[in-house]
Amino acid sequence: MNKSILLLLSFFLTACTQEDDRQLGADIILTNARVYSMRWDEPDLDGTLSSEAPNNGEWQPDANAVVIRNSKIVFVGKTTKALTYQGENTQIIDLAGATVLPGLVDSHTHVFGVGAALERVDLIGVLTEEEMVAKVVERAKTTPKGEWIIGRGWDEGVWANQYPDKILLSKSVPDHPVFLSSLHSFGGLANQKALDVVGINSTTKVPVGGDIKLGLDGEPNGLFLNRAVPVIRDAIPSLTQEALMARALAGLNQMAEDGFVAVHDAGLNTSMMAALEQLEAENLLPIRVYAMLSLRDEPLMEKWIEKGPDNDMDSMLVTRAVKAYYDGALGSRGARLLYDYSDLPGHRGISGDGYGFNETLMARAMKKGFQVAIHAIGDAGNREALDILERVFDEAPFTRFNRHRIEHAQILHPDDLPRLGQLGIIASMEPQHAVEDKTWAEIRLGSERIKGAYAWRSLRESKARLTFNSDNPGSDHNIFYGLHSAITRQDKDSQPEGGWYIEESVNVDEAIRSYTSWSAFASFKENETGIIDVGRWADLSVMNLDPFLLSDDSPVDLLDGQILMTIVNGSIVYER
């Protein structure tokens, strides 16, 4: 059968299907919208737009209506045609010029952390010890004596040369055990009450790759860094499964409110997985969850290696990835570097076995068919992670095709940039980290190594695939902040002028794909979602502004964006 006949047959079948859809009626019709389907070809590696992109000097939407029936998209096009799908029970929603994008995905997040952040003392943006302690004092007023107070958000990067200790916190809050986690969880501060409750003193064993700071008296001063953080964090009384379910649900609902139709949850342990599985069983998951099992939870890993990856891709909870931890964070000087930190001679960070990395267990998971996502931040950490992946590929070539990922890929030596493309590794990165770390990152790395940091354009040109995310709750997961950071490489105050190493920025087409179709690819769902097209899942994000237009005309206005509606599986899970 020749190509012309096949095309004619395909057109006929599509027309028949659409006619059936019209007769049966739609569930939802979105009208009068600015729809960017993302069905056109991707930009070139240097960012040059496809000739098919709806941009003839200015971006224009390529549709203004979407029709949904039975959780799938059945029509994308003009409003007049869309209305022919109206049935007796059809809900018609006039979006009055709002923008519709393929459903947004945060490809590296921690939903239990998001849920917990809603309960905890918010320390994001706190710049002084006094301000931090004042927030805890305020929370103590409404917390029964003896109960734990948990906070999160002080920036270990900003505070690295002036870390607090327990003295002021212990004096101000003597009757509650207090633990304050840093922004990226690589640092933690406890008061004396917490140290006493947990039983931490000068005899406490310090794990390899960790640091329990001591005071002048030789006793712990309350500060925990890198692999030492779990010493106290894991001693805090655990939640019941019901409480964990409530926390996960709160986090997922927050993500839905912020426009996300799916998350890739990075590093789930046994209790977290049990909570998510129960939510799925009760049909309570509001958005999709792509689960990454924690390699550090060996009993959980053994269970799933025996079982094998989850291939039910239509499920709201899919488990086929493993999160491995290779090195620490740049802010706490835990990221593993090839050469000494510029601001701490003699120190190169931690990695590998010293950071709880089990290469043998990871290789077994890969051979069983799991995708692995390796946390690697420093240039040495990234090089060694790539070396490990390459060793497994050589031993078991079939493992190469499971779309393995480097989470963060924050600092890369120029020699290693091409390796991601050559090995088919996805770089899962955070635009927000670049603009948040800019005030101190170059101090850590120096003027040469910084050129290989947060190198989105260089990675694209090396043929590596990108996904973008927030690593929340460590960073603000607001999609408009993420897009603004990716396009401008400026912070929320539009600094620095012209952008921080602007040559590594991406354009709006690339930025949006990094949160949609490229994230879909990273979770093996590129045929189900990522673009707005007939037959795809009805997963959509609706917003009050047009990021395509603003990226050219006034990118700072992206920060004023609001999510108006989030649709998952054809159901409205959030409406402003």
C-alpha cells in the first residue's frame, strides 16, 4: 500500500472518530483561549525556532479551543468547530483569552516536603539568626510544651560563612525540641532541648561525609551538615501512615493549585510509597506521580528489584525510577569537585560511598529495567556518576536505553559536557538554582569553573536532553519564576542587568518544553502527554498571561503570572 493511500485511510479514520465524538458529545469544551499546542518541531540545539513554530516575528497561538471527552483530547482548533461537539451534558468554559499550555510537570520534587512546608515554620528568605529565632519563638506560643517545632528554609549557601549555633535558639525556646532544616536539606540546626531528647552529645558517632559541629566546650553546637543531618532528622518521631497520606495530599493539591499536572517525586522511602499507594488505591491522587525510589532504602529496593518496574503507564502512580545520591550540595560545600573549593583550600566535598551511594545495588536495579536518576552536583561528582553509568552500560548494553538521568547536573567540566549527549543521559535541572546561587556560587568555584555551571545552552548543544524543575520545597516552584529564571537568568529583582552568564539561557519554546514534552519524555510518557493533540491525555494548564509573548516583550511581567485552572485526566482539579 503506497503512502498516499495510507494517508487517505488515516484521514478517513480520524474523520470518522471525530464524527463519533461529536455525536456522543464532549465532557468539556474550552473556548476563546490562546492555545499553544507545542505540536510544531523543537528548536534547533542553538535555540533557533522551527520554521513550523507559530512565530512570524511575533508569537501567536495555534488554536483557540480544546475539546475533552473521556479524559482524552478529541479536538484542537477553532472555537466554532469545537462547539459542534456540544452535547446535553457538556460543560462549556469560556476562557476569555487565557492561555492554555500542555500540562506542566515538575520533574524533580518532594511532595511530602511541600506538604510539610505548609505545616512548618517557613524560613525561606530569612537572612539573620535573630529573624529565624523570632519566627520559632512565635510558633512556640501556640505549640504545647514538649512538642517538636520543625522549620525549613534557611539558605546553607548564603549562610555558609556565618553558620548559626544553638545558643540563641536554646535560650529563646527552651521548652520545645526544635529542628530547623536548611533550604536544600544539607544543613540543620537544633536547640539544646532537641539534642537532649535525641541523645546527641560529644560521643555521638559522626557519619562519613557528615559534620556535627562542636562548641568551645567540646559538645555539639547544634549545627549538622551534609550526611550528619539525618542523625537528628531521622530521630524525630515519625508520622502515622494517615498523617503521611494527609501530608502527601496537601503537597499534591498545592502543586495542582500551582498549575502542575504531574510531579516526579525524587527519593521516596518505604513509608512514603505506602502512603502514595494507599492514596492511589482510594482514587485520591489529584495529579500524576512518577515515583523515584530511594536507593538508600535497601529493603524497599530489594522489594522492587524482585518485582520489577511498573509499566502501567496510565496509572496515576507509576514506579519505574530509582533516585541515587552521589554527592552533596554546593552551598554546604558537599558537592564533590575535581579541585579544591576556591573559598576553602584543601576541601573538595564528598561523594560515593561516603555519601551513602551503593553502586552494586544501583546496577542491579538498572539491569532489572529501572531508570536511575543520580543526584550529582560537583564536576567530580558528575564525572564519576557518568563513569559509573558507562561501566554498567559496558557490562549490560541493554541498560543504556532506559533514559537515565543526572539530577541537578549543576557543575560540569568542559570535557564531560558532550558525554551526556553521547550516553543518552537526561540533565534534570533547576533554573531557580542559578539565579538563587549566583551571589556565592562563583566564590565557591572561581571564574573558570563557573562557566560549566548551570550550563543549559551548552548541554543542549551537546545534544543532551533537558528537563526543568524546582527541587521543591528547596526552591520556589512557581512556574512563572521558573520560566523567568530560565529565559532571563535574572532573579525576581531583575538582577543582574543583562542576566547572569546569559549565554547559557534558553528561549521560551525550550523553557516550556522543559516543563512539558521533555519532562514527558523523561518519564516515558511522550506519546500520552506533553503536547495538546487528539488522542492525548487531557492534562492542561491554564494561566492568565501569555508567556510566549511576554518572553519577547516584557519577561519581568512573567513574575505576575497566575494559574487559573489545572485539568488532569479530563477533570478540573483546581480552579481559581
